[in-house]
Amino acid sequence: MNLEALLAARLAVALEAVAGEPVDPVVRASQHADFQSGAALALARRLGRPPREIAAEVAARADLEGLAEVAISGPGFLNLTVADEVLVSLLAEPDSPPPVGPARVVIDYSGPNVAKELHVGHLRSTIIGDALARLLSWAGHDVVRVNHLGDWGTQFGMLIEQMADLGGPAGELSLGDLTGFYQQARLKFDTDDDFRTRARLRVVALQSGDEPSRAMWQRLVDQSERHFVADYERLGITLGRGDFAGESSYQDQLASIVDELSGKGLIVESEGALCVFPAGFTGRDGEPLPLIVRKSDGGFGYAATDLAALRHRALDLKADQLLYVVGAPQSTHFRMLFAVGRDAGWLTRAMPEHIGFGSVLGPDGKMLRTRSGGTVKLADLLDEADARATSPAVGIGAIKYADLSSDRRSDYVFDWDRMLAATGNTGPYLQYAVARIRSVLARAAHAPGPVVLDDPAERRLALTLLGFQPAAAAAIEHREPHRLAVHLHEVAVAFSAFYEKCPILSSPSRLGLTARTGRTLRLGLDLLGIPVPERM
Ligand code: ARG
């Protein structure tokens, strides 16, 4: 049950009676009381009457009997203090998801590229996307996870040619180090004319369905997928083999995308390429920006595949919401893609959203790089986490929590010391709170009993716990996992204050409150995908 929503509903009735029309009750948690509403102030301004007078009228009309005490404070705030019995009875109910109209949500996240190991650039998409997928499923949505693997394009010419040089699909391959494989192919492509020519011919062969080329390509894709799934398992990411729908899976739809868009009069030929120019997009030079559907050499690129994927998800999968968890630099690409999707009439049901995010920075404030200046590989990062932390769960929890607890739109600094710290808004701090709760409950002489609120620290903890559902609802609505993460941290802080102040072991009520806190923290961490170690 959502206490905030309950209070808001009661105030809304009173406000409407005073105003003669609906008024937003703006109920917020507050330092001065349990909750506070500033609605009377805004209403008074509109009606041109003294705010405290309006506040008094609203307070007198509000049906808060048995629920809360109301007092007028300052210039006309309504301070609400919830009755202890209400807190206790709400706490007796388990945390439940916010009510939502169930929808089919397709969520596109991770999206690594074949023969390139998952690197830190894909880490945020993977972590944020997975937390959102977990939250949305818990809320009751029908969630379809899609891993838009980069498994098509001209680079496969050189990759397959490199594979052929190493002995073909049956031979021994040095694919264990996928990045090394990619770099070797790249080096040969840049320095060896013969190799470059063969690579170009190989793309043509692959795209026209040549069997041996296709088999080598498939081998590369399989190998990469296996690596990625192993990384996901290590990270506790809920993406599996069945969730891959790579760029290649849209190949047979690309010609029909061109036909459909030209049939709708959206295609313009420009310098040999087939383009769509959605309204309102111009480059730096003021020229209209194209979304390139077919390149001048006849090939299809990233935009074409994304158009096919968009149409498929909207019309075949019948999605209500289309989420793309991809870094902020691709925001123009997605805005153009969605504009074309709307112009083509594919988005009458589905609502597309680009869930952008900032970059991962090194301690120097620049993009995170290895000491030698290369991109940071995920596997190396996880190895380092294992080496630095007391257990894999702590290392992985620290990495994921550091990402999820900051606003996804901002860049964040990857700082081992800060994210592994035992105090502050960190993964280990939350994991430690859960471990401490477990050990208290294990040592207790009594079973947890019904909660009675005596001490202010108990009341503060109870009230904080009841903020779980509003926080989860906000995380879902705004696609911002940090709103839940920040709330869990508040719960852990309130628990710690309670633990310091109130002896728990001999009190069934306090053991009950402790157990209740443990359940909320576990659920919240699970929704964020943060593992909880048995002991710390
Ligand atoms: N593979 C892409 C990249 O590495 C990300 C794919 C994102 N999803 C999409 N539908 N475009 O940048």
C-alpha cells in the first residue's frame, strides 16, 4: 500500500471541494512532519486569498480520521503526522508493486558487437537495462528482452577472411581473445592490399548467401554469443541465448522496408543513397539530416536494421512500449528513427523511448581507458573486482550499485575505492545491512513478533520502509533505477540508526521490524540485480 498516495487522495477531495476544481495535492515526505503538502499555498495564490485561511479550510474538510493528524505550519503548509496504528498495519503487508496497466514492453539493452568483447561502454546499457527489465516485470508488465547484437556489416568480410587464414571453421581458432582476433584482422585490413581485396569480396559472398562464408560467420556469432552469455552470468544479468535478435535477423526484411517507405513517399535518393529526411533534423551546416536506408553501394547499415527492428517490434510483437537503453551519443539517431517510424505509421500503438545514459569516466575525468589507452574490457574489470573485493558478490554488487545509484543521464566516475567503501551510498554498505540483519535474526532468542512503535528511531524506520512503493513507482515511471537505489540507502541508514539506538535481540517487536527491513532490502536489491552475499 502506498501511504503517500492514500494521503494525497484524501487531501485531493478536500482541495477540490475548496477550489471547485481538481488540484494537485503535492504530498511529499518532509523533515518537519511525516509528510507535507504545499497545495494550499498554490491554490491561495490562484484564488487571491490568504494561504493559511485556505490551508485551514482544506484541513477542516479533509477526511483523515484514524489516518493522520494535520497541522498548519509556516505560510500555509499542511503538515501530516500519520497515526502509529496505520504505520504498523501497513508494515504488516508485504511490499507490493505499484498498480500499473499491464503493457507489453520490448526493452533493447546490452547490444554488444560480435568479435569485440563486451567492454565498459556496453556495461551501463547492460546494467541499467537489466534493472529496468526486472522492475517492469515485477510491476506486472509483459517484458520482452532484446539483445540487438551487432552481427552484420562490412567488418565481417575481414573477420571471416582472418578466420579462413587461420584454418577455416573446422580449424583451431584463436577466438578466445575475441578482441585480439578483431585487432589482428583490422591490422591486416589496414596494411595488406591482398587481404583488403579478399575481405571486400568476402562481404559480397556472405551477403549473397555463400555457404562456406555463412558457416564461418555463424561460427563467429556463436562463439561471441557464448562469451557474452558467460559475462552475463557472471554479472547476474537476466539475458540469455534466447534473447539475441541480432542485426542479421532483419536481413530478409530490409528490401521490404525500402519498398514500404518509398510506397509512402518517404524515400529520397541522395548521392546514390536511399534516404529519409524526417522533418526538423538539420546538421551543423543547416542542411537536412538523412537517415540512410540503403547506402550508395547497395548495402544496408545500422539505420536500416533499426528501422526493420522498429517495425517488427511495433507491428509483429505488438509492443505498447519500446525501450532502447543506449548511450546518449546515439540520441539523434533514435529521435530520427522514431520520427520515421511515426511518418511510416508504425507507431500508432507503440510508444518509443530512448533511455540514454552518460559515459563511464576514469579518475582523471576523461573516458575510462586502460593504462595503455585502450578500451577497458569487461572481463578484466570483473577480474579486478574479484581481486579487490572480499567476494565476487561484493565486487559485482559494488560495480552495479555504483552505476545504478547515480542518475543515468550523468557521466559517472569509475572509482574502485569509492564504490567498494563500506560506508556511504555504496553496494557493500547495503549488502552489509542485509548481512547484519541476517546475523541479528540468527542470534535472536525470540521469534519476530508484531511491531510496536515506541522509539522515534523505530518510527523513522517504519516510515522510511513505507516509502518503498512510491520509490519503485518513480523508478519505473521515469526509467530511473537510482530512485529505488537512493531509497534503499535511506532504509539502510534508518536501520543503522535504529540498530545503534534500540536493543533488538530481546524484543519480538524490534525483531519483527528488523525482519521486515531485511525483506524490503532484499527485494529492492534483487530488483536492481545486486547480489546479496550470505555473510560479509
Ligand atoms: N551495437 C550497438 C553499439 O554497439 C548498440 C545497439 C543498440 N540497439 C539498437 N537497436 N540500435 O553501439
